[in-house]
Amino acid sequence: MTTPRGRAGRRAGPDTAPRTTIVVDGRPVRAVDGVSLAAALVGDRRWSLRRNPVSGDLRGPFCGMGVCFECEVTVDGRPGVRACITRIRAGMRVETAGGEEARDDG
């Protein structure tokens, strides 16, 4: 198996992969271009993406393949977008029900 090479023959990896910026809850977030929105959000330490409509409990990525609907967010004004099956693109605007207070900085 061959490994993709970045500039100057280095192996491409998280530090050399092209990055893009999306806006999450009003704050710019840099992420590896082309990853799933769920991966970008978790990479930004955001595990809480929506609230359970009955209990109000915070929910986040669970199945990772678009079956469970636990990772639904609002993207560019469109609610109910499953973050695990949506690829990021430059300038994408994302709103989570968890908001900035749900970010795990610890």
C-alpha cells in the first residue's frame, strides 16, 4: 500500500492535510478539508450537538453512519442535517443545539 506524500516528500497526515474554515455557533473552526462535519465538530471538542426533544438532554454523535439521527445540526439555515454523513465545505455555517457552552475544553 502506498502512502500519499505531501510537500517535500513528507507523508500527508493531519498536520499537512489541506484545511478549510467553517463557522460553528458563530465561531470560526479550522478542520481538515473533506472530513465529515461530525469529525470536524468532535475535533473541535464539541460532543453535544442537539437536544433530545422530550427530555432536553444534550445528544451527540453515536452511530457515525447516519442511522441514529443523534448528530443532527442546522447547516446554512437547514435544520435536521446529520453531521456524520455531511462533508464540510469552506464557509459552511453550523448551529448546534448545545451551543458554545457545550464545548468540552477540559
